[in-house]
Amino acid sequence: MIVMDTLQERIAGEITLSESPGGTMKKWRELFGISQVDLSKHLKISTSTISDYEGNRRASPGVGIIKRFVNALFTIDSGRGGEVIRNLEKYNLPQEKDPFYLIHDFVSPISGTDFARIIDAKIISNPSLLDTIKLFGYTLIDSIRVILEISPSEYPKLFGTTNERAFVFDQVSTGRSPMVVIRVAPIKPRLVVIQNVDNMDKLAIKIAQIEKIPLLSTKLTTEEIKARLNNV
């Protein structure tokens, strides 16, 4: 019998309830940085079987298969030093009742280029990095409240289960304040979007260049962003 802890149960539950269980399995496999070959060796099944599940070409996996899959991710990562598990446990914190941020994870990861296209974004800095980025989700952030209210110990909450995500800042005048916060923070998002700023602050652009984080701007409202991205 495979025993699952709370974090494993959360991942298994997400796969089970997903409209695309295979796509969600692929997302978590890639998030753990595990190849189909390594996973197939651990599970003693063919890579084509894994590919068929991830492409939703097989019947939805049952509870037993999902448990084996999740257990394999944790076992393989533990054998590599457990870095992904430690990060997940650090980020896997409950969201507040009245949050100043909203976390959404994608069913399957998308490229930075596709993310920018979906939200009609203008690329302010580091355009060459967009194709190298895989985003597993995004966090919508009320910039003013984050700056005024968040403490260093609470910062990891903004990342949900991974830092392979975009930060989308609302309530911003020039873009400087959120980029200063990111500059001094111990962990960084992979991409930053600033809403409704016509002239981006030069220091914000400079920080994005130093941190090698693509900086984007969009004229879409928060509700429009959510409507587009939550269908990904």
C-alpha cells in the first residue's frame, strides 16, 4: 500500500479532478524535472504508455495509477536530493481569506511567448528569454497591498507550488515598486507583467535586465486577464 502525505494527496487530487488528467500529469512531471524515460524506468512501463496518458489518448488513469505516478515523482526527487519537494513544501501555504493576490496554475505549462500573446502584452525587456521560459501558472497581485502588508516570511505564498510562474501586478503607477520588491526577494518569478503603465520606470527596466526576467506590460483589465489565462 502506498502511503501519501498531504502534499502528495493534493497533487493526486488535482490530477483526479482535472478536465485533462494527462495534461496535469505532464505538468507535474515537468515541474519535477523528470523525463518520460526516467519515469518509465521507475514505474517499469514503456515511455509510449506515459506519452499516451499525458496526451489523453488512454482512458483517464484510475486512483491506483495516479498514486503510483505521484509516489514515483517524490521517490525520484528524493533520490536526487529532494530539492523540488522542499520547494513545494515551502510554497504550499494556505491562501488568506481576503488575499491581496490570486494564484492560478495551468493544466499544462506554456511558453513565455504564448503567455505574452494571450494577454496582448508589450515586451519591455529581455524578449529573447521568452522562448526559453515555461510557465506553470501566474499570480495576480495587488501591488500596493503587497508592498505595504507582506512580510518576508509571507513572500513564498505568492508562488503557490512553484516559482516557474508569472507575476501580474495591478495598482501600479510606474512599475518601479514591484520590481524593487523582486530585486531584494530571495526567490524570483520567471516573468513579470505590469498592468496599465504607459511609461515604464527606467529603474524597473534595469532591474528586469539585471535579474534576467522578461518584463511585459498589458492594457487588459484584471478580469480580462483572468478570463483569458484561466482557459489555458
